[in-house]
Amino acid sequence: MEFTTGGRLEVRITPSDVGRRVSVRSLTAAGEPRGRFTDTLGILTSWTGGVLRITRRDGEQVEIEEASMVAGKVVPRTPARRRGLPAADVAELVTVAARGWPPVESEQLGGWTLRAAGGFTSRANSVLVLDDPGLPLQAALERVTAWYGERGLPARVQVAAEKDAILAGQLRERGWTAERHAWIQVGALAPLADREPDERVLLHRAPDEQWISLYNRADDGGLSDAARKVLAGGPSVWFASVLDEDGSPVAIGRCVVDGRWAGFAAIEVVPRRRRQGLAQAVTGELARAALAEGASAAYLQVERDNAAARALYERLGFADHHAYFYLRAPQD
């Protein structure tokens, strides 16, 4: 909130600040003397027709009538990070996470990577945005739509909420719809392994049938060849399993090591064995393997609305780094 020397609120942003991170205070009901104040922090993606559109850190877009603004200012793009968490910018983590979940086929379009894997997960079947596509936006989107259409897949673009806020706004204006909101979280790796070795946890270099039987994306027919390639892909991949007395899996996990980063995924425990420390045991042994390969930082990806998983990862020391989501092309 800004004040003038006279003690009144002041608006210090203009349409020229589109693309910058701003803080705006507005009335929930413009023109009503008893309207409540609300504060919005995020990237100013557009300011047209008397309406501001701001993309918040979680990826949601907020519309504010210009007439309802009572204060506004530009704020630093990168908020202070929590002590003890690994430092990384969004571009680094986006790139590392993409290498840790590789598609079956891909094609470059300038700074965009078109990815496909037979429809197995949105991450492996969407456009990864790292730089300009090298074409006017409309032409690039036509190429994207045609490429995915040839494979019988819907066209999707993965966007980091704040880094790609302008692009996301442009796609929304063209009728693309947002879906599958998620967070990339980061944490220190060493604390995960700071426990006694657990001999119950078995480590493998490929997912065996027991591991797959507990994986929540597998169906009665198991996994497709494309899904198996995605899961086993990455610089250095480890799979962990804990088996019951009858040999059935009760907990699983996956970790991919890439330089200083260890990416965790598929941490799952059967319902009857939850709250018994099995998730911590699996992540601990995977972390131990990653540390042995020289990694020092950890990341994972979790859906925004998965409260149970978010609570688990918070207990393990992970915290939100940045939000991302997908924009899907309009369907005829």
C-alpha cells in the first residue's frame, strides 16, 4: 500500500507496466463507499478497456476494474526465498523437471519443445515453453495444434504461472482454457536421508511388475510401452518398493538424479499401511542413492488441490517454489 505525503493512497502503476509484478489494492465493489479492500499480487498481464488482469503466483487470473483501484505499485519480481531451501530460478527447475519426465517423441519450434507420449500424463504431452517460438504467436499455435492433431492428442501448453503470464493471457484471449494446476516444490536433500538405512526398501533401475501394480496411473492392463519409456527415462532413474509379507507392494517411489537435483515422484502407500512411516522410508532410501551420485537438492511436482500429498511433502521439508498449469486449445 502506497501513501502520498498527505497520507492518502496512491496508484503508481500504468498500462506501461504490463509484464511487471505489481501489488494492487482495490475495492470489491467499485463506487460503493462501504466496499471492502482486497489486495492482489502478481504479474500484470494486460490493462485494456478499463480492466486490469493480474496473474497471481498460484496461476489464477484476477480481473480488476480500473475505477476500483485505490493503490498500486511495482514490486520486486522474485520474492525472498526461505532459509535452508535450495536456490534456483524458474527456468532452471522447468528445464530439469522436463528432463526428468521425458516424452517419447519431441520436436523443436524455436524455444518451444513439442512433446508427446501417447497421452500418458500432461507433462509428457504438452508444449514446454523456454523461449520465443521463432514465429508469430498465431502461426506457432497453428503448428502446435496441427502437430498434436496428427497424433490424436489435444494441444496443450505448459506454462509457469508468473514466468509465462503474458503468454498465458494471450492464449486465454484466444479461447484456450486452463487446467491441471500444480506446484513445483523444492527441499534440501540431505535431511531426507538423515535416518537409519531401511532394509525393507528395495531399489531398482526399472519399474518391475510389482511396482507398476501399485502405481496409480496404471490400469488393469498395466502400463503402455510409452508410459514405461517415460517412467524409465531421465539422466539416472531409481525406483523404490516396500513389499508386504506376501510379496505384494505396500509402498513405492521414483527418483531421477540430474546434476545437483533429485526429482521425486510416484510416492504412494496402500491405504491400510499409511501413517506408518513408509513414505519417509521410501524417500529416505531414494535420497540416499541420489546423494551418492552427487545430488544436493530435491524437487517434486504436486497438484494444487491434493491436500494429503501437500501435507506429506510439507512434513518432509518441501515448500512451494512456483506454480504451473496447462492451457488447452479450444475444441471445435
